Amino acid sequence: MLKLKSKISKSLAVGIVLSTILAGCSGNSESTSGSESNSNKPVTLTMLLGETQNTPGFQAVVKKIEEKYNIKTEVEVHPGGPEGENIMKTRLATGEMADLTIFNSGSLLKTLNPEQHFVDLTNEPFMDKVSDSYKKVVSENGKVFGIPASSSQVGAWLYNKKVYAELGLSVPKTWDELMANNEKIKAAGKTAVIGSYATSWTSQLILLADYYNLQAEEPNFAKDYTKGKAKYASTPAALRGFEKLQEIGQKGYMNKDFNATTYDQAMQMLAEGKGVQYPMLTQALPIIAKNYPDKINDIGVFPQPGDSADKNGFTTWMPNAVLINNKTEHLEAAKKWLEFYISPEGLETYASQSKNIGPFVIEGASVPDDAYEAVKDMMPYFEEDKVAPALEFSTPIKGANLPQITQQVGGNITSAKKAAEMYDKDVEKQAQQLGLEGW
């Protein structure tokens, strides 16, 4: 059973600064209690989502919605990363979008122009339970377009606790301590840092997870970055993330076949202890638990260290958003679907099959006692407000070519400085397309 508590969801609001986006769409005046979803007439909703969202918990909620409301959900799964984003944009442009979809919150949501394509949920009663910190990352011009598809999560370093114990290692608090651990792991004949560049988006994690450290050094970076006043190449604390990635590659800490290793293969390496550390989002935990149930308690998580032990905390990711296509012919049923998904029964149904990957962003809902060990590792940081939202939740801009750029840095093809300059140019193009001042 879910326990009720609001402290965690409030802590997620720390540092979230979202600029408004473009416009909103109507449709929220219709009641969710009309005849369509309450009658015995079956309704079928189509849904498009990424492969990582199609969890047992999600599937359990879908089944429960069909049982309770006679609303069936036909799920279509698309790949992750840039390929999935392009599919979404194409489907929206051609008018072939599903009734419901799950997509990123934050800056990437803006690229879909929510007002043009999705239903405004601002005045729906069920939105009252969604934390304000989450509403900010799914809003444009004061209008809210989505509900959280899961719990929040962190971008950090998953590590094999069993191997750490065998090698006498301690969780590092500084980057130098992490490098020393890497040397000991490498000397023991194991892969210190798992690279899975065959799944291109995973190459970004060392850079993105460093944002807590960047914000600790430059509290106004997100604001200045949005205005075009701060750049990665000219801000030492921002450049540092690229430098860390370069150092990992240059010192040979990754598996030799990192360019051919997939996300799934990386998780297997971590679970089996062949690879000891994996810079990754905690969304990997349920997959590890499913495929290697006897190994999941061996997996812990620690924040990406900065250069000072006094400043140590997690970079957090807000959940993806469940959105309603404003061209759906089943608006009533779609709203009922969302309402149940974040209801106490819906959350309980989800949690019965899929454990949290971080704190909920639903007011009053907290992490159950049987959480993954890695999630328990992160909770003290949330309780002490030692968290910062990833940059993509604090600015509307994120360059589309970052996975390719970070692959080049980690693969020793491009220097950290050159990569930062490349990314600044990539971001500049998007900022100009968005019409942001200062660019």
C-alpha cells in the first residue's frame, strides 16, 4: 500500500526554473464524468509511447482501466532517443497521432508545440494532486498539458555494491576519488565504466548528470544560458562535464567494445559484475530487476561527484508526460484514463508491478518500504534538498545533436573544448528557431 507524505514531492521544486513556451489549447471544459466512459459501450484508445515506458506497472494500469471503465488501450511502442522523437513529430505533422502519448517533459516537450497538438488539462480536478514542481515542466503560457507517467528519477552512477565490497572501495564524494576507484577496478581486470554507445542517447549521461555540480558553482547558469549570456565552452563549470567524459575515454576505463555495446548489454554487464559502474538514469532498475532478479539488490547509486566533497548531490529527471491528442474522438474517455492513472488506486496498481525509480511527483504519495536498494540510497539527498533538476527542465533549449557530440568525446575523436563549442552552436540553432532573445 502507498503511504502518504508530501515532503519528497516538495523537494523536487528546488531550483526548477522553467520559461513559458508558446500557447495552449482548449477542451478542458468538458466533464470526465459524461456518458462515453461510464456507459457499457466499449471505447478503444490508441497510445504511442517509448519502449522504456511499457513497464509491467503501466500494463497493469491499462488492464485495470479496461476492467473498470470498459476503455481498452491499444499500445504502439516506438524506439527511444532521436529516432523516437522524429517519429512523434512526423505523426503529429501528418495528423496520424494516437489518442494518447507518453513523451518527455521539459525542453523536449516544447519541440512538439504542445498548444497546437495536445489538450489543456489546467482546470481538470484531477490535476490538483499533481505537484507544482511537475506542472512547471509540462506547461506553456500557464496551461498544463500532461500528467506524470511514472515517478521521478536521477541521472547518476549505478554501481555493483558486491564488487565494490570485494575490492574494498567506498562511494566516491569527489571526481578524484572516482578516478582512483576506476584505477583499482581496471587493475582488477574488470570494466570500470560501462559504455553503451550503440544506444546513442546513453552517451550523454556523464555530461547531463554533472548539472548538479554545474549549478552548485554557477547558480544562475540556466537563466543566463536561456538568454544566450552563458555558454558551455566559455563557462568552466559547464565545460567540466565534457572534460570528465573526455577523461573517462582517454584513460581507457570503458569496455573496449563500448561503441557496439547496447543499453541491454550494459545492464547485463552491471548486474553480473563484469562492469562495475554505469552512468545512467535509474529507469534501468526495473529492467535489471526483471532480467536479473537475484542481482537487483547488488545495485546501488551515487551522485556524479564534483571537485569538492562539500558539494555532492543528484541531478534529477522529471517523469515523462502522458498527453492527450487534441484531435482525439474520445476526449471524455481519454480524460478518464488520465484521472485513474494518477488516482490512489492507479498508483497502487502501478506500484504492485513496477517499483519506483525515484520519488513520486503526486502530492501525498511516497516511496514504498520495498523500494529498490538504489532508490533507498538516493532518498536522503531528496530529504536534505541536495538535488537539482537536469538542465532540460530549467531551460527550453537542448541541442538535438548532443548524443552524437558526446559519443565523439567519449570515443576520443573530439576534445572536450571542441565538443562544447559544437554544442553551443547546436543550441544556438534551436534557440533562434524558438525566437529566444539574446541569441
